[in-house]
Amino acid sequence: MAGNRGNLLAGAIGGLVVLVIGAVLIATGVINSGGTKTVVRQTPLAVSSSDSSDNPSTGKTVEQIYQDDGPGVAYIQSKITQQVASPFGFPTTQQGVATGSGFVIDKKGDIVTNAHVVNGASEIVVRFGNSDDIKAKLIGKDESTDLALLRIDPKATKLHPLQLGDSTKVRVGDPAVAIGNPFGFNRTVTSGIISALQRQINAPNNFTINNVIQTDAAINPGNSGGPLINAKGQVIGINSQIATGGSGNGNVGIGFAIPINTVKAAIPQLEKNGRVLHAFLGVSTAQLSKQDAQDLNLPSDKGALVQQVVPGGPAAKAGLRAGNTTTQSGLVIGGDLIVKIDGKQISTPDDVVAAVSAHKPGDKVQLQFYRDGKLKTVTVSLGNRPANARG
């Protein structure tokens, strides 16, 4: 997290990669559920007062959301083939199965899920309720946002696309409903609230996923890729990770969903190119306390202190520098202190992440930073993010 300098130095590229302690990807192995369904019944859910729709007064019940949206939620099974070392030292092939969830987004047969559900898959099949298995094709994936786009033959089953909402309208305290396949239990529904907004979690390739939604609706291994739904029955996020406590990997009331607006922005690129391009600055940064700034005689305690600069990266080419002295607390001192990007104040490493993520590869941004007490300005041409934050 922002105050944990051990994590600050763990390879945040383009800004701080904020780790959620105990967060785990929530794909799981196959469990024969026998088509079990779990439905929670309650009074209609209240729609957020910030929703500007024509009928904002009353939402659907959980049962109504389940009946309306459940048919569009898919059970996804990926056959995984991996090369592993045998006890005798030579490589051998090992096969396994990962399962998760997904949901239909259009009548073409497109299904959205998490990238980590289908990573390394030699074959992918989906199932709706008690339907037969349907072969799915991987159209594209983006590990930086943990998203994947699948496609099935639209004639293979009756498709039930889910309505996509607007994650910018989500507010803390709003009702939230999750539908998925935890531990293989087919089409399970749980409910809760939106617990927090603008969280950051690690993607499978160690970059940061921004603006993540936190919920206490119970999600568990196997819920990966399933929809997080608002009181109107609209998808506002894709359930992707959970924070765990103790030695278990089950739900403790802290789950994370990738915002649906991130998904909507990625889908056209996944359809066209099979991947998503992300802007890249090429630095890791750390947050300062007032005491840090005072001890180091820095001109401000606001900003992002450069910890590492990727050799040959955009920041390096623009002349940004990291320090070379590490304190007992793990802070690398002596580097540049970034305070503005394109004129916008940078108060924390999170601000660096957000500023870079708002751009495309090739965009030019103006950075202001302090070096040796003097304010400097450089223009940086952002690059294309590499496949993995840790090389």
C-alpha cells in the first residue's frame, strides 16, 4: 500500500504499483456442482441518488436481478498445458483445468472474462446453466487490466447479453450483486454494497489496475470474470480478486472488481488487435511523509519521489533520475521529486499512475520535478508498456 515502502520498490512502472495485502486472483479448479443454484431474496435495492436516469427511485430485488441477468452469466473452463520439470530433471507436460465466470455482452457471441481465467489455455469451453459445453475462441486479452474477450457461435445457444452500466456513477454504499461460479457452484448470486472506490490492485503482469471497485458482496475462487451488478441490473464491474485473511483463500468481505468503463474502453482494441496498448513512463515512485521531506530538506512533501528509472525508457530518455542511497525504511533518496504532470498537481504515486493511464503510447506529457531544490520541466514522449512490469 502507499505507506509500505517494501512494496513501493517492487517494480512500479509508470507510477506506484499498489499491492493489496493478501489479494489473490480468483480462478479455481473444477468442482462438480451438479448445477446448484443459490438465490438470496430481499426487498428492492435502492438506486443511487447520483443516478440521473428517468426512474431513479427503486431498484430491482436480488431475485429479479438473478432472473434477468443470470442467463447471461457463463461458466468458463480452460484446459491448461504447462511445461514443468520432472523428478528426473527433464521437462514434462502437465495438464490442468482452470474455471471461472464470464458474461455475454452482445448478440455476436462475445463474452468478457478475466485474462487469468484463460491464460495458457489450449482449449476453452463455456456453459450457461445446465447447457452443453460450447467451444469458445479467444479473441484477445490484456493482462494489464486482466481482461479477455471470448467468442462463441451465436447459433450454439440463446444469447442473453447483459446491460453495461457506467462505473463513474457508482458510489460508496450503493447495493451490489455478484453472479458467478464460486468453487464450481454454478450460477451463484450474492449481494452486498460498494465498500470503496478508486482502489488499485496488481494485474497478472504486475502492473497496476486503477479505479478498482471494492465490494463486500461475497466472491470466491471461481467468481473470476463474473459481473458485479448495480440495483438496476447493469454490470458495473468484473469480479477479479479478493483479499484473504489467515491461511485460507476464501471470502473475508473484501473483493475487487475492474470497473466496467475500463472494460468498455478495452473491448474495441481487443476486437481489432487482440491486445490493448497502454502508455508507459518507465519509473517507480514512492510517497513522502512530512517528516521525510523535512529530514531530506526537500522543498515539498507533496509529490512522487523517483525510486527507479527503467534504462532506455521514456523517463530515462527525458533525463529523469533516481537516487542511489537507500534508508533503513527502504526509501531510495536523492532522486527527482515529480510534482506536476501536464500542469496537474502530483501529490502521491497514485496520481502518477492515473496521469499516465489517461494517455496513449506516443503522447507527449510535460513533467515538473524538483532536483537539488530547483524546479525543472521536461517533455516526455510516452512509450508502449512492456509485457511485464518486472521484465
